[in-house]
Amino acid sequence: MEVKVNSTTIRSFSIYSNTLPNDFLLDVAKAWGLLNATFKTESTERTYYQHITRWLRFLADRPNHPVWSYIGQDGGSLAEEYLAWQNFLTEYRNDIFDTFFQEDQLKTRNNQLMGVRKLLEYLAYTKTIPHGLVLRGWKDKQRLGQSSTFLSNDFYRLINRSKNDLQKLVDSIDDNDVSLDEDVISLIKNALENTEEDFDFNPVSLVISSLQNRKIQLKDQAASDYIAYIDSTNQAKKWAEDLEISACADKFHKTMLSNVDAHTKMHLYDEALGGCATSVLVNYLIRYNEGRLLLNTDSRYSLFWLPDRMSRYNYNRDHIRRYLGCSNYGMVCAFAFIMLETNANTTSVWGLKEDDLIDLDKKSFQLNWTKKRQRGHEAKYKKLPMRIDELAPQTLTVRDVFLHQIECREKFLNDVIPRDRKFLFLQWHKNNVKISINKRVYAPTRPSLEFFNRIFKKLSKKASGGAWETTPKAIRGSALLLTGLVTRDATAVMIEGQHTSLEMGKRYTYHYPEVWQQDKEIRLFLNWYQALFTVDIEGFAEKIGIDPILYNENKEFALEQRQKEAQNAINQQFGGIHCIDPIAGAQPGTKAGSVCNKVDKCPTCKQRRGVFVTSINNLANVIQWHEVLVQLNQTLSDNDFYKWRVWHVFTTLILDTFSKDPTHARLMREAQEKAALTQNSYASLIPVAEVNI
């Protein structure tokens, strides 16, 4: 009943012999012997052994369980034996859950089953237990970030309801098993309070507002925290040049090396660290250790991080890491900011290299990356404008973040193993890296994607005030979905996401509206819109899989509409969105033949044209309207501003897109000049102090 693990460790299963049959324990020992040969490390064997001893105790403590009828016994019904064992495993799983029931103990629960699963596999191999037994783990709830956007599947599933049905859901939200975050519930309640009839309730507005709000929260938090990170590393440089702090650092160094008695040494430490320990220790590491953290093999390590000393002088590892440019959280803020600015894939940003940033001229730079494809990799890039204003969270650029990360790596770059040195994101930590078959070293290396995912959740939780969490992959999906919902243009999504075909663009454009395909009116509109936007593309229907007959019917209708529009479409716009027919009476409360005054509905109205006109005049209109919306947002209460939220998203997106694209720099500049020189008609049409249309 014993298994020799190594020269110093023997596992004995005889401690259960008073309860469990000897034959069964011999089979367990035999299985463990086979399993032990597969372990690569002693820690794995030790962990798995803890798992199975817990399981054996659980079995021994239940002598009346039906499974005992089959332990060490031959014959009987195989089906009944299987059922007895399966029931026992289910009870054990429940016991694990009852022990580790906290939400943040999910990983612990799953880990507790790993060793038992392995043992069961080998016991089945030795025919001690039936084959095919299942010990299931636990999956994380389908929370935010599990899918491809910031919003949970529950949100998309529940939002497509009538106003009355949604009101009933919100009224009983505490009694429903629904995964909705606090900010989403608040947004839905706000929408319900500000609409009187079902036809006024617009689920698209809720989706757009939710996505935009969360994107803004994330970007603001990442930018703000990264600016604080830059400030910290700049402060460290000042501390290193401060003569008074340097004198304290020198005294600290001498004290560590001195052999004086403990009382005298404590007094010397008080003199050195009593003022501001953090600044002294940062100065010390810059001047005495080339700005690097101490490895645990360094003789000074235990003296530096002595818990009593850290408590006495009020300093900690995270603060010192931040000042030295080794902050894991700071790195993740950089990672998130680059993703938010480029909409690149998670793996693409993770794989950025030190030479992927190129200055094109004094006004713009280019970020290169590679995107993984089924058959290799594809080179991608994005051109972005240089920062011209003073560095601040609102002016932070990808270039600022990239160059700061390069600067942070310099002090320990020579310690990084050669295969990782080219990457932008490098993590300084006690990392036991395998460099050959039998050799491992402690060295800085490229952090894993799991590392970014884990810390990114902290960033999103901080950004939302604890209301929601997400993972990096949701950034790109949310940005593309937002583009699709605002523009309804698969081509715009394709360009933003740098896709090679319209297929992915269509997926994001109709990701949410596909829920409404039950609605005949909206289905007809979407079909018509496809034809209108693509009417000049030869063979379009066959290329993307639309019914050619239905497409041709819509195409003829679209051509008629285009000819009709050509006569009077130039001035039929508001805030940059052109209307197909402003006297169609499309909105509830308007009459056919009279000009529509429901301008708050334009972004989601079915009469909206599917193309944004890139002209000076059109951009000037967006600029002026955006200025008014910004004032409205600052002046009005959340309830009063609610009806203009989607408009605010639209103008923000349009201006953001054109401002960041160097190819449109001249167009944008001329539009800004025209907007500044032309009286803002939107301000007079909708007084900022009182909005009532």
C-alpha cells in the first residue's frame, strides 16, 4: 500500500485500511504508482496527493453509501455500479462546492478535482471502477467579457422586449436569475422613465449608449492611471538627483553592510528611512542597482523587504515597482490604451515589438502589428496623429505609451532571455524560465495573455466603480459593434477592423439587429439598405449570399429612391446625418407632407441615409452640433440629456475617426475653420438652457 515517490518521499495508503478494503487500497496504490511516473515536478505530485487523500477521506467517512456494495466486490450489475459511483462523485463535487463556495474561489474548486480525475482515470484502467465516470468542474458565469463585446448575452437577450415587458422585468429584477450589471440596469430604468409609449422605446439607443459609456470609462481610467505611472517614473528620476535623498540612500547602504549592534542599527535605519522611505529606496536602487529590483538571490533582498521594516517605514513593493517602471498594472494600462486606440486584436497588441512604432513626420506616426490568420500572419498598421498639446490623460497618445514602455525596459533588457528581448511588453518578476532541457533561470520575460486578462479585470472594475468586469478581447468586439450600430455600414466596420472581406463587417453590423428579423418592417428596411448602399457594385448579391431575386427588386426601388434623392438631398441633413425624406412622416407624432421635427430620433431612424458624406460642410455641421451636445451634457441632468445620448455618440465617433486619420487632416482642418467662422445654427435651434423638441 506504499508508493515510493522519490528518495525521500513515500506515500502510504494504509492509514485508510481500518475503513477501506485492502484490495481497493492496493489498487489505489498501484494507480498512484503509474500516475507518479507521469509527474514532471514534485509540486504536482504533492498537490495531486492532497486532492486524492481528501477524496479517500470523503469515501471512508460514508460507510453506508451504496457505492460500498461494489468496492472490492466482483459481479453485480455494471449499470447499477456505474450509477452508484456516479452519484458518489456528484456528492463529492457538492462537498467541494460547499467548502469553496465564494465566487472568487472558482479556480480553487476546479483545482481540487484535478488530482481526483487523474486517479479515477487510472483506477478505471486497472478495472477497479467503471469506465466513463464524469467528475464535472464549474464554469464561470457568462459575465461581461465572456462574449465578444462589453455587454453580456443576457443584455442582448432581454433588451428586445416591449416597454411594458421590460418594466415588469426591472420591477422584479431581484427575483430573476439574470446577469445584468448595475450600470445596465440603471440605463434601462432611465430609458423606461423617459419614454411614454412602446414606440418611443429604442433598444438600439440602449446598446449604443452602454457600449460607448463603457468604452469611455475604460479609456479614461487607463489614460489617467498611465499618466500617473509616467509621473511616478519621472519623479523617481528627480529623487535620484536629489542630494539630500541621495545622502539618506548612502546611509541606508552603509547601515545594511554594518556590523553594529541591533539598537544602533535601528537608530541608523530611522535616520535613513524615517523621512520618506519610498524616495530613499528608489534612489538607492537607481544608484546602487542600476534602477532594477533586487532578485531573491541577492544578499540584500531579505534586508530590503523585511516585513517589520516595511511596516515601520510605510513602504511596499507595488509603490517601488511603479516608481522604477516595473508596474504590472501600469503595463496593462498601456496594453489596454493601445487596444482602445487601434482596435487591434488582443494577440496582435500582445505581440508588439520594439520597432513597431515609426515616426512618419512631425504630424503623424504609424503603429505596425501582425494579425494571425489561418495560413500564417498578415501585416497591419494604423496611422495616428502626434500629440501637440501638453501631456495629460485627454491628450495621451499611443506613441507616448509605447516610448514610455521602451524606456521602462531599458534597465533590465540585458537580463531578458534572448527570445523575448524584441517584444514591447516585458515583465520584471521572479520568473523561473526554462532555457534548456535541464536548466531554468530567474529572468524578466514576456508576460502571458492570462496575466493581461487577470489584471485587466482589475482595471475594468476600477473604471466602473465595481459595476462590471471585462477582458481585453471585448474591446475590439465592442468597438466594431459600436461602429456597425452607428453607421449600419459593413464597409466601415471592415475598414475599422482591417478585415479582408465584408463577412466580418456584416457580422458586427447586424449582430444586434439580427434579433429583430422577426419584425417585417425592419427586415424590409435592412434589405433595402443593403441594396441602396451597394447598388453600384457589380454582382454584389451573389458575392455576399443575398437572394438575387429579392436583391434586384430592392435594387430597382433603390435606384428610384436615389434619383428622387438627387434632386433635394443636399440640404436634407441634421448634424451630419442625411435624411431620405424629411416629409415622409416616418416618426410617430409627425405627418406625411410636413417636415419632421423629431431630430432626436435621427441616429436610429429608418429614413437615415446609410452613407456619411465626407465634405467640409458636412463635417462642419457635425462639429457645431457636437459642441452643442457637449454643452447639453454638462448642463442638463442625466434624465433630460437621455434623448440626446445616441447623437452624442454619433458625433463623438465621427470626429474621433476623422481627427485620428492623417489622410483627412486637411479636410478636418478646413471643416473646423468653417465651423468657427459660421454661426452655429444648432445653438439657436436648440437652446442649451432648455431643450424641448
